[in-house]
Amino acid sequence: MLMGASIASIVWIAFVPWAKLKRLKEIERRETE
């Protein structure tokens, strides 16, 4: 249980910034066009 929670937290910490960067890049692409 503890190991699963730690893996989930690592995935969350890695995924959230990646999703935000992807969203920012999409917004920048729309502004440049």
C-alpha cells in the first residue's frame, strides 16, 4: 500500500507540470497564428 502511494505521488508530481507545459504551448501556438 505504501509503495503504491509513493508511486502515485511520483506520477502525479511528474504529470502535473507536463500537463501545464503542454497547455501553455497550445496557448502560445494560438496567439502566434
